Amino acid sequence: MQRRTVLGAAGAAALSMLSPAARAAGLKPLGKAQAFDYAWLKGAARDLAGKPYRPHGQDLPADVAALDWDQYQAIIFKPDHALWADESLRFQVKLFHLGLFFKRPVRMFEVRGGQAQELAYDPAMFDYGKSGLNGAKQPPDLGFAGFRLNFDTNFKLDMAAFLGASYFRAVGASKQYGLSARGLAIDTAMGRPEEFPDFTDFFLERPDPKSGTLVVYAMLDSPSVAGAYRFAIVPGDTTVMDVDAALYPRKPIERLGIAPCTSMYQTGENDRRMANDWRPEIHDSDGLAMHTGGGEWIWRPLTNPRHLAFNAFADRQPRGFGLLQRDRDFNHYQDDGVFYDRRPSLWVEPKGDWGAGSVQLVEIPTVDETFDNIVAFWNPATPLVPAQEALFAYRLHWGAEAPVQPPLARCVATRTGLGGVVGKPRPYFSWRFAIDFAGGELARLPAGARVEPVISLSRGKAEITSARPLDAVKGYRAMFDLVPPDDSTEQITVRLYLRSGDKALTETWLYQWQPPPPAERAVG
């Protein structure tokens, strides 16, 4: 399919509908406006999936392709060229230039009155600064890399951005970017190159003047699947996106990831394998939270493993999952540049019948904070069938906290280190776990209440177990040593919660620990 004819011939006789503000801002129309709605986009995606995949990349001009990080960052979209800048709307749209990692152009459309009008690239939109590029020498059909959204609370600050493959991200009250989402994940951590679908076309629907919701549509394409997406975006202290996805596979997909969340974890209080930086902790997210279809609340701290780690948590009709940044204490990070304590959490709230499947977590070793090494997504148990439509709907919540909280106490810290009894010789190797819980009924328990940790292990044994009050968090600390059964480095799965009598007091803490090689099991 030719990228310039993705809309086909429908509505070819329609008049140009580029808004007056867009014209005033210098956004030029490309071709004629054409009829558009979500039903049409789904039909176009279905048609696209019935044709052989054609790569969407193109050879960029040599000077654009050669841009380094600093040069690319020097290219600034001019605010007075923003879409809807002169229409007194609550939203504005600014466009990203091609270059650096973003070499595949996307098409941008304004949707107005049921008509989609493509927006043409114009170098006058950009201030090229010290980038070294000469805008006047760029081809008129260069295209764009993506876009950012601004809201009337502060038009100078981003509230969301769509840039690169099918990646996008948003901010909450802190106005701080962090982890990202994707439209779709395909064959993640399969021992072969992952497939990264692209959003190839975006359709920005002009909102009503007082509306606080912006609707964005996107066409997705990859060798395995085509798709149509609708995003209804509502900014706020927690930014909410209602997502509808219609997928049309070209061929079977071995591992499909719905609502993928992508983050970074280098080092933290529970995993200091790469603690070679002056900052105590470095991560965008510190745990995977899950609210299962059966009602269980699970917290799985993230790690930076020695080798790629993959875990699947089977479920049916999941109520929610997400990568969260629970630790909000600046002193734990000491980063006054990128402020990891302000990074948003991302919670996925499924809508409709998601059936059986699993939340899958991929953790990839990383040497520093520049690499996203954490991915979490929903994998349906029933594979998609080529040439058949598959519909998924969900709500994304970007903010400091997930929109729903466990009624039980939550895990607020996980710490690990060498086991054994201080001051006594260690006859064998063990690994200490200290897990702090706060909230729920813990602060209201009477003095002397009998609280015990309930621990289950896939291998090995737990010893020196305890649960005691911890005034610092107005909760309890559970502690135990894990003794591996042999010299194997095979992963050991640990589950723990606190109870009093028959009553559970906390969410379930879940951990996958990989014992070190025998040569690294010093006990002295």
C-alpha cells in the first residue's frame, strides 16, 4: 500500500477542511479532505492486513539521518505553529521532526466535521537552532516523526507524546515523564528479534472549545498485524486514556502483548547488582502490581537480572495491572536532575471480556539508565486468528498512584542482603529478605497481636522468619533467610503475606530470586 494513498479514494471530492487556525499557524494542507470516522479506519486496517506488508521506512536526507542527540534536541517546533494555537481550544499539538532514532515518517491529519485533512511538512514550523540543518534544503514531503500534546493548564509543558514505533507516554500532576506504553508488543523476549509495530498515521480530532477530552486515532502496521486505535485522552492529576484497539493479524503471532508498559530499572533497595552510581536508586518503576480476576492483590518488585528473565502470571478476567513507582522519597534517589521520585505510575484497567491469559513480565539486564529494560503486558491464552478481527478495550491511568488500592496493607519496601546471624559464623550461604508493609489494619492492631508471615517457596527453605511492628512506617516488617537447596542458579519463586489468625493482613508479595553462582556465595 502506498503511504500517500492510505485513505483511498473515499471523499476525494470533499472540500479542504484545514482549520483557519491551522492555516494561520502555517500548517499547510496536503491534498483534499476526505471522509473519516473510526469505522472507516477499522475497515482500512482490515483491508491493509489483507495485503502483503510493505516497510514504512524511507531514506532520509543525509544531513537529517546524521543528526546526533544534541543536534536533534536543538530542533524546536515553533509554538505559534501549533495546531489549534489560535482557536482558543484547551489543547494544542506540536510536531516532532524526523532524525536521530526516529527515521520512519508518520502522516498527520486534522479531523474536523467528519473530514480528515492531511498536514504537510513545512520547514517554517521549526527553529533549527544549532542542529546544523538548513530547513530550506529539506524535501517538501519529508514528513514528521510524531507529536506532543499540550493542555491549557500550561501550554509550555507536555501532557502526552506519541513518538517512535507505537510508543507513547503521558504525565500526571508532577508533569514528569517516565515509563512508556506501546500500542502492541509482538514476540517480546523470544530469543529472536522482537517485532515493533508502527503507528503510521495519526488523526487528531478537533475538540469542542470547552472540552477537556482529546480524541486521537491511529493506524498500526507491522509484518504480522494491522490495527486501528482510538484514544480518548483526559489530562489531570492522573491523565486517563480510554483505548480501543481493533487488530487484524496477517499471520499467527506466537507471543502477543496487549497494553504493553515499558520501563527502566537499574538498581534499587532490593537489587544492588548494578549499584555503581553515586545515587542510591535508579528506576522509573519499582514494581509490577496486579489485581487478579479472583480478587488477589499482588506486588512483584522489579529487578535488574544477570540474564534475561521472563515470568508469566496466569489469570482470567484480570481487574488491572501496571508498572508503578511506589517509592516517592527524594532521599532514596538523590537525583535533582531527572527526579525519579516524581516518575508516574501506569495502571492498565481492562474493559470488557479479556478471558484467560497471563500478565507477562520481561526483565532484561542493563548497565545504565539509558535503556528501557522492563516490559509488562497481557498475553491472551487464545491466539489471534489471521484475517479475523480481535477487539480490546482498556483504560490507562498515568499518575502517582494507581486509581484503585488494595484494601489490605501494601508492600512499601523490599530489601535484600547476606543472610545469617550477625556475630556468629555462617556455616552456609543464605540470602536475607526484609519486606515492609504499611496501611490496611496494621497500624490499628493491638499491642501484642499475633502476626505471622506465610511463606511459600518453589525450591529451598526459609529460616529465621519473623514479623514485627515497624513504627517508622506504621506497619510491620517481615524477615526471613532463603537457603538455596543446591548449587543451581535456577530461579526460586517466593510468595509471602502477613496474617493474623485466619485473616490476611497484606497483599501478596511475590519475588523471583536467582541464586548467585557457587563462586559468589561467600559467607564470611
